Amino acid sequence: MKKITALLAFTTVLVGACGKNEKTTEDSIKTQILKLSHNHATGYPVDIAYQKFAELVNKNSAGRYEVEIYPSAQLGESKASVELAQSGVLQFGHINSAALEGFDNIYSILNLPYVFKDYEHYKRVMDSPEVRDIFEASSNQGFVTLIYLEGGARSFYTKSKAIKIPTDLAGMKIRVQDSPTHIKMIQRLGGTPVILNFSEVYTSLQQGVIDGAENNAPSLVQTGHGEVAKYFSLNEHLRLSDFLVVGAKFWSNLSEEDRAMFRKSANETIEYFGEVWAASEIDSFTQAKEKYNIAITEVDITPFRDLVLPLQDEVAATDPKFKKLLDHIRALEQ
């Protein structure tokens, strides 16, 4: 049934994109309907951010554009969203840096464990001109990365025990995204990586397909994963970003004024999202303790970091542009 529903939704979008895609308001303003797909549930911070983006686009364009949101992977997971944006079926797609690695491998550097010292370091890097240039350079891949949305620190949550030291992961099946970098990370820490879509994590935890996963606090709580996974160990091995990408076909046909309008709307969304995400993290940690009775464990990150740190130079050595970006990140650490 889910497959049939998704297929019907996809067909609706496809017909809409290929057919009439405008409406006229009472004030005789022609409004172009744009489509944005993401894989988070309605009400999740990312969904709230995109609702705000749609509101800002409509306001800043004086009603000339309207963005329709398709949440909850209605049109497929994040990879599918980007592929639809590349083909022109959608205008906007949502993806995180792990999945984006499959489209442009420069993002593998941003996926490296412990590549960011802390939140302040992460922000300095992501807001730097060098990273902004990478966003623009993806146009030859069929899309432009418009903005990033911070995804918090990711740690391990598990069913049967807390992960206090790396050897606790021995023999444990841990869900990872389809990222070569993350697969190697789990292997180096002693666990067994299992590639699953985010939508499959809950039932996989229930059925014992996996013993745990790695993600942020809102993902643990707001998806109900905390009903099954009762241990959250704060080793904070990753700081991934979510990205809003725009299809290059759509983007290249816009006027400079409209591109500036979309960038303005996107930047205003980033400012708004920062507050939403911070509140969501606080609320999620509270719910983890009080609603789900999850044991939250502070851990010494040093042994985790020491095991995976060589992965940074190993990946960087495969391409000069990788090393250049890694050197840039390290230069901004202080």
C-alpha cells in the first residue's frame, strides 16, 4: 500500500510538472507553483523550516511563486528528491551531506568523524566562502546547494546497553546511511554497519535487524525511536548538515533578481531555523529522559576519536581538492 501511495503521489507531481504549473490570484498575479520534497515528518524542525521558506518565497516574490511541500518521503528518500530536482520534475530537494556524497564526493570531507571540533568550529566552516563555493560548484551535477541546515551532533542510541567505549560496539549491528565514509567509521569503531533508509529504522530496531543507530536527539525522540532504543551515548562523532538543493534547470532559467530573491528567502530561513533547532534539541533531551526513560550517558570521546582520526587523512589523500578542504577546516579550528 505504501508503494502504491508513493507511486500515486509521484505521478501527481510528474503530471503537474509537465502540465499547467501556474495559477492566477484574485489580483491577476500569475503564480508559479514550485515543489519541494523532503523525507522528514510533518512538524520536524526541517519541515518547519521549509514551511517558513515557502512563506518567505511567496512574500518576497509578491505572490509570483508558491512552494508546495511534500514531506515524509512521499516522493522517495532524499536521493530521489535530488534526482527529481536534477531532472526538472521538482524544483527543490532535501538531502543531507551523507547522501550528497553520492552526487559530489567533495562532501565526503564534511562527513568525516570528528572533523569539527565543536559547534562553533562547525559554523565557521559551513559559513566560510570556501564551502559556499562548493555549494555553487555542484551546478555541473544538475543542482545548486542553496542552504544548509544544522543537524546537531550525532551519537549512538542502542537497545541493550550504553556505548561507553568503542569495544562496546563489538558485534553490534548499527544503522548507517549509504555513505562510504560512515561505513568505514563504524567498521573502525568495531561495529557492523547496516545501510538502511531512515524510514526503516524504527521497525528494524523493533525486529532486531539492527541493535542501534546513530543520530541526533530530535531524530531519536520525534520519530519514536526512543520507544525501542533506551540508551543514548553522547560520543558526538558527527555533525552533519541537511541541505536544500535547487535543480540547475530551474535555477539557470531564473533572472538574477529572482535568484537573489530565493537566496534572500533561504538565508532568512537559516536564521529562523537556528532558533527552531535549538528549542527542539532542548525539548528532545527532556522528552528522552521524562517520556521515554532513556539513559543518557556522557562519554569520553578520546578513544572514539583516536580510532577514526586516521580516516580523515586517508580520505583526503585520495584527491587534492579533498586535502585542500580538510586543510581549510583544520585552519578554522582555533
